[in-house]
Amino acid sequence: METPLMIDQHLHGAFGIDFNKASGSDEILFVAENLKKIGIGGFFPTLVTDSVQNIKKQIQIIKKAAESCDSILGIHLEGIFINPEKKGIHNSEHFMELTIENYRKLEDDFIKIVTLAPELDNGLINYLKEKNIKVQAGHCTGGDLSKADGVTHTFNAMSGVVHRGKSTALSALINDNLYTEIIADGVHVCDDALKLFFKSKPADRILLISDALPITYSDIKETTFADSKIFYDGIKATSADGTIAGSTTLLDRIVKILVQKNLFNPVFITNTYTYHNIEPKGRILWNDEGNILKVTS
């Protein structure tokens, strides 16, 4: 099997580097270099909920790195504009009302994706869409996704599938136009839910993402992420109260997991290119077990 290089539009760091804490562009470039070695030729550094001051600082660091690296495709802003009822690991002390005025406090042309709670919108969604920023429903409870372009890590941190009324997950599954992220790492979504997801969604609307934590592919077992102490037990990373904090698996292993479960379709890799109107680049040669044999960029 041969595919283009993978794009991950949702990861918070890897190889010990946290995009919310990186002190310079060299750390972002270090991640980019190591991602490319495992077939990830493009990514959107994802910033978790933080102070406006720190988010603005990290945006500038990431932008500086992007000046010399074409695999850094833009920033995914996940947090600040989400629902406290589905905050997950995010620190609600930093949450703000979904207004244009609040967004302008941190606005930057390198922000390409914003995860937010549509049910709390107060004029922000239309503003983002006018700017051609991808609006994704996530960390939310509402079932009206009519203004969203996509859905962030389907099933996780959202109202689940219900049989009376509407919910975020249900709307994500039945709307064939919505691009939908999924963390298929074997931890965030059980096999039955994965099968439901892949049966419900058109193959050309599925976005494989890692939601990777900074500890991913490193020797770190404990860290602070989103102002919470995170513990990695070798299988999953959680806060002290057991809340799952994100993935510790990148897309190369996620593809292998799906291949072994007979759930993988090569179109899953090209979908992210289509979603963002990016021309496919580079190639990956895979074996029948889902292992990467060769990466060419």
C-alpha cells in the first residue's frame, strides 16, 4: 500500500515538547523533523486552553518556526471557547465567552482551526467563517452543528449518542457533510464505537488525528499539561482523578492499529489534504501489517 505523507491536524506536542510551553522555534522544528521521519509531513500545532498572554506568545514562536518549515501548516486553537460541562482536562479558569471581542484578544492569521462549543456561540462562529477559519464542534453538548465545518475528537468530551433528542455525537455521525476527527488509538474509543463510527460516516469525511500529548514517544511518565499533573502508566495518560488527558500514540501507530482491525482506508490520509485544500506531498510505502517501509518527501 502507498499513500501520501500523513497530516495530523490535532496534536499538542510529542518527543517531550509541549507546544504550549516551547521556549523557542528550535523546539517546534525538532518535533517537525521527527514527525517527518515517521511519515507525518504536515501538522497543525494545537494549543490547549491557557492564558491569552501565553497563547499569543506561543503563536509567535510557532509562526517563527513555520518560516523555515513547510510542514507547519497553521495553529489549531482548542480551548478557551468551550463548554465547562465538557472541559475534559482543560482549565476552565481561562474560558471566555464566544464573542468576536474576546477572539480579537488573541487573533492571528496563523490560526486555521478553532474548536469551540456551538451552543454557547455569541457571534464568534460567523466571524471565524468569514475569515476562512475551520470551525469545529468540540468539548460541547449541543446538537446543532449546522455552522460547523468539522467535529473535534468524536465521542470524546461531547454529549454522546442518544435515542431521544439531539446530541453532538449523534449529529456528527448522521451529518454526511461534516468532517469528523477520531482518535483511533485503542484507548479513547472502544472497538464497537469505532465500528459504529466507520459504518456511519462517509469514508471521505473521516480525519485521523492523534491528539498527542508532549510525552508521546518520549521517556516522560509524569508532566504538567493544561495546568494539571498528568501520569502515564504505559497505556494511557490521565490526571490524578482519572480524566484522560490526550493520546500517547502518533498517526503511524494509529494506522497500524486500524489496519490490524481491518478498519483502515487509504482515503483517511488524503481527507485532511482535501479538508484544508492542500496538495498531497511525499509518499509512504506500507506493508500489509500497517508498518511503514519507506518515507519519501
